[in-house]
Amino acid sequence: MADEKTTSDLWVAGTEEPDWIVAGTDEGAQVMDRDETEGRLTEQRGTRVVDDFVIDDSVADDERMIVNMGPQHPSTHGVLRLSLELEGETVRRVKPIIGYLHTGMEKMAESLTFLQGGTNVTRMDYLAPLHNELCFSLAVEKLVNIELPPRAHAIRVLMTELNRVSSHLVATATNGMDIGALSIMMYGFRERELILQFFEKTTGLRMNHNYIRPGGVAADLPEGWEDDVAEIVARIRSAMDDYEDLLKENSIWKGRTQGVGIITKAECLAYGITGPTLRATGSDWDLRKSQPYSGIEQYDFDVISGTNCDVYDRYRVRIGEMLESLRIVEQVANSMPGGDYMTDDRKVAPPPRRRINESMEALIHHFKIYTEGFRVPEGEVYVAVESPRGELGCYIVSDGGSTPLRMHTRAPSFANLQALPVMMADSLIADAVASIASLDPVMGDVDR
Amino acid sequence: MGDDVAEVESAEEARHAGLESDLPEDTVLRAVVEPVESAEVIGTESDVVVRVDKADLAAIAVSARDAGFEMCVDVTAVDYKGKRRTRFEVVVNFMSHQHNQRIRVLASVPEDDTTVPSLVPTYPGTNFFEREVYDMFGISFEGHPDLTRILMPDDWVGYPLRKDFSVGAVPVQFKEANQV
């Protein structure tokens, strides 16, 4: 009877695996790559794995299995699917599988004018929409080569730094929730609401603002904005004390996050990982300091770095960055220049509302700008800003028309996902959610 | 206006001084370009742009890494159908933290030979970006460990970001939409 095992549908543990075991199941392929050489495995496990968990060599082969985590798993922050190769409780290899939220925004951008492009890019990273708009606008402005009034720059810095706070609040909140610290989740969303209310008051919407546009911003700050901003800063500062009480010295939190999800600086550079993840490894790389934009260099702030490369340090970096962003917001609010919030270059900016009532030419001009858009000189340009997740870049190619020939977004979450195999390989499966949350991926940004 | 420009310039000087980059910019650029025969610097006003033959992409990645460009930030492509003689262009962005500098490398790729060398052996982080370019433009990267579709479904036909992949080619499943 034992001779018939090649044709049998049963497989006995400890015997050689027949082909059908690895070929596939209705849950997908049971191998992760076409090419599973030793070099490929080393690469997938990271250039150098430094981790907290030592694997027991005695794990039997029949405990190895491939499990899909997601795309509907609650702590994958969207429709991220991870193919995990497990040996008992140990994650051996990870392969992120993405594309479930792909909506073809880069293709769509080719049929939208430069003025409409903002509505498109703002939907990519939906937790930091203003950074997307800023990056796109800066790229268009670099192509058109226009100067902005100082108030436009200051409003942009104010709004994007507030957006950074709200994005980091969500990151910290969901990071806590994934690990089981539910209070921080309530607190984080409570304070984020303050910022979203201010955004709604200023831009009309809580997200997908289309507020920062080529040429400046869409509208001036609302009346009484100084008081709103002062209140936001004061309330978030005091709430930050609560967060510190909740988490900073919390032994459960520290136990779940310290020494978990380690990625070194060399690995970050090799895999193109930026943002808080890179800074938690001791790097002080922040585009706001090294390649400043929108006059952010005139404000006084520090770059927060960690040392231990783990989930806890990434959380500390985010907390520190929120406080620094609030410092910037305060400085901008105290030194807000007067004047126009939109460039007076009539090639790019529509005429002011009051002129439309007086002048037929202004009405025609207004109509033309909103239907045909404005023409952008031929050329290609790459502009990057520091989004809450890392380097957000926008590459635009113009052929001289009113729509881009190509608009590419260098999405930080997309690149950062490549850190997951490095972080999670050879660690415990219970730490997987902590690692994912600490990367703070936004699937809209990953898939675009 | 003049004051603004002066301010920006002094800020840039301060930045360079603060980052202790002792090599002048052109030395860094020369170190990247020199080992690669086909490399040609085509723009330095705002962005440093280098054009190479597509066969030299891997070579310039090695020389960029050796010259201190620790990170390959981005790999993408452009379809110049009807605009240029060679249809595609692969665009690679390198960044150096130690010199605080970026280099953009362009390589033209003709329509009848869309295979370029992969950068993954030099910069593992280009893995996803090259898969995206393959997925969207059908440009293959020779030496890539896992060149499969990344955003589109595996059984998708065509390359969506090519200019001849028309919007609306895939029928929409709303019946009323066609009954105008």
C-alpha cells in the first residue's frame, strides 16, 4: 500500500511532499516566488537581519506553511495582503501583495488639466492630502516658473504641518489599537477631529481638500483662524501629556514594541525607506531641513531621531515630530505675512471674484482658465516634499499643453512596504501587526 | 524680489555648510558620470539630469552608489508615443544623503526592444518600482528577481500607462451607461 502514495491524495507528515502540495490551493499559490534561490531568500529576509527572536532549529518541516494575512485583515490598514511563510509561530518570509486599491490615478492625471490635477492627487494619500497637493503644485510651479506671495507660502506651511500632526495622530492611534492599547486610539482620533474641523472651516472639506493649487492656495484663512490655531496647539499639547502618561513608560506597550520590527539604517537606505522609519534608525534626514520648500527653513524646528530602529522608536519619533510641527505652526501663526494668498500671475491664477463683476475680459479669462486650463512650458521636473510617511515626490512631464504628458507620484508608502520583509522575517507572528502599524502605510498611497 | 533670492542663496550656503559635504558638487557628479562611457550631463540649472544608453543603466547605478548616492528614490517611465523617435524613457532618481544631492538618470528605450538591465542587484529598493514600470509600460528589467505584475491583476492584458492603451477600452459594467 505504501507504494501507492504518489497517486494517493493523502500525504503523511515526515514523508516527501508530492507536487500537489506546493502547486496550489484555492487560496492561491503555495510558493511565494518563481525563483526561490538562496540569494533570493537572503534578499527577502533583508541584507542583515537583526532581531529579537532566535529561531529554534528543531522546528519540523511539516510546520512550515504559507498563510495569507489580509486583504481583509483589520490591522493591515486597508487592503494590504501579506503572504507569510510560517514555521510554527515564526515568520520566515513575507511577501506583500498590493494592487487591491489601484485606481489608475496616474493615467487619470494625463487627462486632467494642471488645475484639476489637485483633485486627483489629493485622493492618493488620504491621511495627508495637503502634502500631495503641495507636492503637485510645487512641481507645476517649477515648470511654469512663477513666484508666490509670502502669505501663500506661509499658509501652505501652516496647513501641511497641521496635516502632519493629524496624520501622525492617526498613526499613533492605530498603532496602539493594533497592539491592544485602545485608549490611545480614542485619544488620537479625538484630537485629530480638532484639526479636521479647522480644515473643514478653511477648505470646505475634511479630507480631499484641493486647497493648495498651482499658484497659491484656493482661499484665504477664515476669519478668526488665529484663535482656532492657538486652541488647536494648546489642546493638542496638553493632550500629548496624556499620551505620554498612557504609553511612554507603559510596560505592556514597551514589551510589545521595544526590539520589535527592527530595520537598520543601511537596510533603510538600500530599500529606499524614508520618513519616521528612517529617522528611528538614527538618521537625521528630513527634506524640510536638507532640501527645504515653501520657505519652511525660516522656522525653527528640530529633526527628531531615534536610536534603536524598532517600533517603539518610530512611535517616539512621531510623538516628537508632532510637537515640532506644533512649534512650526505657532511660529507661522505669529509671523503670518499679509497680502495675497494667490499669485497675481494671470496666466495661472483666475481673476479675483470682484473683477468678474466689473469686467467682461475677466469673465472670459475666468471661463478659459477653468475650461481649458493654462499651458505649461515643455519640460520635466521632479519635486519632493517630506510627507508624514517620508519622501513624497512628483515627477511631471509636460509637452507644452494644458494637461501633463505624464504625472508620476513617488509614493512613500509604496517604497516603505518593502521594509516589511526585512522587519518581519524571522520574528514572531504576534509582532507582525506591530511592524505593519509602525510603518503607517496608507493603501491609497501604495496603490494609487 | 532681489532680497528673496539672496535669502534663498544664503540659506542654501548655510545648508551645505551644515551638512559638511566637503566635495564640491561637480566632483560628485563627475564620479558618477566618468566610469560610464555613454553618460552625458544634459541639465544642471535646477535638477541634475544625466542621459545614458539603456544598456548602461546598471553601470551608472553602480557608479552612483560608489559616488555616495546611498538611495535610489524612484524608478519610473514615460511614453513619448508620437512625440519622440524612441518611444519610452526610463527615469531613475538617485539621492545622496552625504552630499545632499539628487541625480536624475534618463535612458531612452525603443519600442521594439523594451528590455533594460535591472537595478535591483545594486539597489534592492528598486524592486517594487521596476515591477510597477513593467506592469504599467511593459518594460522588462533583466535580472529582476520577481518580475511580475504588481498593481494590475496577474491575468491583465496590456500595459495601462502606454499612450495607446485607451481609456474606456475595458467595458464598464453599468448597463445604463451605454443606453444614451
